[in-house]
Amino acid sequence: MDPIPLSSLQHWLYCPRQCALIHNEQVWAENRFTAEGQLLHKKANEGPDEHRATGSILRALHVSSEKLGISGICDIVVKSMDGRYTPVEYKRGKPKSHRADEVQVCAQALCLEEIFQTEIPNALIFYGTTRRRTEVPLDQTLRDLTLATIAAVHEMKRSGITPLAGYDARKCDACSLIDLCQPKALRLKRGAAAWFSHQLASDNTTDSNRI
């Protein structure tokens, strides 16, 4: 199967419609949040790999899993002297209530496990707002969620269907695609259509009762 980008997993869990717009319809727009995120990734990827007595730091490492059909780039992979690999994903903002960031870095770990034939128990996410690394235990619950997300995105790509918009102020107002998606307008249209259908059904019921 054709590989899907690791970033698509984060997009899917944030908003399936956003994911389809980006990866099926190939549309994109920038805003302050995406620009800040790209700048953070650029800083993490800049410079050569580092090799120290305590281990190595590998930057912008291309990874993939033929078995899962995913591919992408790890911002940083830390390799310890005893051969343990730890992916480090860089994100603007701070830890979130949903698990989209964790799934993305878990998928990176799954690729590394397949490539290097090893087990990776933990990953790290560096958040730009807190300026701290958050440890992510790669337990079975997170792995199962990651595998389910991979399957969902593959199905989205296969079907070519873009999910309908549903307005959520917390997510939509921060999304760079809000003007292309128009979730408020689509919600109003669906609401008007539902009202019209309800009125039509009510009128038909009234007419039947009169007969």
C-alpha cells in the first residue's frame, strides 16, 4: 500500500476533515500557528548529527514502515551508547487533552522498531511554550490507538471521501484551513436543510390527519 505521511495521523486525530482536505484534496494554508511550528521544526533539524561519548543525536532522520504503510521524518532521534533509540518530536504550544501528538511520535517509534529491529519503550515531545520535554510511555493503549489511526487514514485515502465539517471553536478557530473549510457556513446549511425537512414532514403529517 502507498505510504501515508506521519503528519497525517496528527491531522486525523485533530480533525478528520482537516486531514482529508490536506492529504486527499491537497489544499493548504498558513497561519501564525503553522508558521511557528515550522520554525520550531527547522531549528530542531538544523545542523549535523552529533556523536558524543554518551550517545548520538540524529537530526531529520527519514523513517518508514513497509508493514504499516507510513513514512516521514523524525525531528531528532537520540541513540544511547547501549543502542536504545528515542524519537523526540518538536511541537509548538503545550501538552494537549487529545493524543494526536503522542500518536505521531508513537508512529515514529514503530518505524524505528521495524528499521533497527529493537523495542522502544518511551518517546519524548518538546513543547515550545513550556520549553520542556514530556516523556511519552509507548504502552499498549497508545500503540493500539496509533494502529487504529493508521488504519483510519489508509481507509480515508482509499475512499477519497472528505468528512463533513463540524464547527468546534477550540479547534476550528486555530486551524489554518478555516476559510477553506468554512465549518460555520456548512453547519448553518445543514441546520437549514434539517429544519426544512422537519417542516416538510410536519406539513405532510398534518395533511394526512386532515384527510
